[in-house]
Amino acid sequence: MSLRLPEVPPPDQGAAEAARRRLDRLTKPPGSLGALEDIAARLAGVQGRPLPAVERKLALVVAADHGVARQGVSAYPSEVTGQMVRNFLAGRAAVNVLAAQAGARVMVVDAGMLEPTYDRRVLDLRLGAGTADLSRGPAMSRGQAEEGLARGAALGRAGLDADAVACGEMGIGNTTAASAIAAALLRRPAVEVTGRGTGVDDAAFRHKVAVIDAALAALAPDPDDPVDVLAKVGGFEIAVLAGAMVGCAAARRAVVVDGLISAAAALVAARLAPAVRPYLFASHLSVEPGHALILDDLGLAPVLDLRMRLGEGTGAVVALTVLEAACRVLAGMATFEEAGVAGPVPREGAT
């Protein structure tokens, strides 16, 4: 297929500037709410209105399996992917608890687990029964990568009812795929972008790095072609998430990036559609080393630093509450004029 992603409009600078003017007139010293003010102004530009809102919140959790898990790169077996999806549906996983706290819905997508759930509560966007083992050949075909991006884009653009979408995932072996994507697109050696994922020991970590290095050497993914990188060393859930991020941006939805895997999807999305970047909000800073490098490449500052590394969208869901708080400050606080409070005293000679 020939990949065609939706066009992403630029942020509304007029709305962002109007938000900043109001922020400067609120009953506080200018800039005293720090990053909350930056977030509020950015959201105004994203949504195209001076008073943005983050009332409709969604945690999008995309699941898939990875053939490379057979190489012992994770501390957990592949069947955990499906088991955790059932845990999501039961409402008992970390993302469910944190989403409830944030007032967010949880939407689960099957992008390619080994076994389908046959549960109507799971959106079926399956691209296959897990990817192939990237240590033995390409993880997927280019056609599958493009199909995943296209399906995700359609979902993000028209299939979600949300002001802001927290992008999470589930898939045993996916930190290996995400690290390989980061190494390829950032042109870094695997050891600089790879972490311990589910908590592997020293020997397993060295093996994981070696698997990624060998795959990159054998498959030679083209860093100037993000679809080629995605196809050769990526994952089905990463493809769908990257597409969903483009679709969300096309629909003027804020995209809240979670940890390493979600950030790898954001990196693919931004390389495919650079206009996506202003719509991305980094929720937190993972302890996975590749996460900070990806955020730096995207020009994103994390909202939180809680030493999280769970995935599922947990960090992104927690950050949704901060985005909502930024909007409520902008809309709910009184200006000096509205409150009848004296503003700053002009300095003598100031113009």
C-alpha cells in the first residue's frame, strides 16, 4: 500500500497568545505557576481556543506480542501480554487505577497479540499474531507497518472521544523493539538507548544489547526512512500508536506520551509527520536511558519525574491531571481586574 497520513494543522498561535495574555493578568506574579502556564498556552494552540479544556480524558492502551521475546530479552514470558489485557478488562491493572483517579476512560486495542481475546471490549486492529523475531529477520513487512500506521491514524482522527489521549502499550519484548527503533533513528549504539525493561539481570541485559546490535547490523534499517525502521525492528503496537498520534494531532487532540515504547512511537510519528511535534506532551521521565534521548530529540520536557518504568500509559495518565489543572487555572482564576486586586506596581521610568 501507499501510506497516506492525515494532514496535521499548525497550532493556533492566536489562541496560544491570547491564553498567555490572560495568564499574565491572573492574580499572581507573571510566570509564577511555571510549567503549568506553558502547558495551558500550548493546549490553547493545540485546541485552537484561548480557554482550552481537558475534560474528556482517554488512556489508549495498545497491545501486541514480539517474536524477539523468544530470545530471552524479558524477565516475563509472552503469555503475560494476553493475561495483562484481561487484567485491564477487569479494571485491576495500574493503568485502570490511575485512570480512575484521573477521570479517564481506558480503551484497549489488540494490534497483534499471539492469541486474540474475542472480547468485544477490545478493539481489533490486529496485524498478525505477534511480530517475527527481529534477531532472525525483519519484524514485519513494510506493508504491515504501513497498515498499522494507517489504522492507528484513522482511530486517532475519528475513533476517539477525548480532548487529550494518554498513549500506552502492553507487549512482552517491546522495550527491545523500542530501543532498536531509538538506536536506528537517533543513530546511537544500542547500549546507549537500552535499559533493563521488566528488570532483567546483568547477563540478560548484556544479551539484550547484543541482540539489538546484531539485528541492526544484519537488517540495516534506514534512519532516513522511519517506515523501514519500524518494519525491520519495531512492533505492531508501536505502529498503531505512531499512527494514532498523527491522527490525534490531525483532530487537534493533545497527545500525552508515556515511557520508552510510547516515546519510540512518537519518534516515528514525528519523523513521518513533523507537524505532530507541537501536539506531543511528555508525561514523565522514565528510567530507561533511551527515553531521555528521544525526548531530547523531540524537544520535549517531561511534566513529571517519578522514576516510573511500568508502561501501560501509567505515567501519561498521571500527567493528564496536570494538563487538566493547567486548563482550570487559566479558565478559573480571576484576573487582577476581575478580582479588584491591585496589580504589580510599575517601576519608575518603566515603559
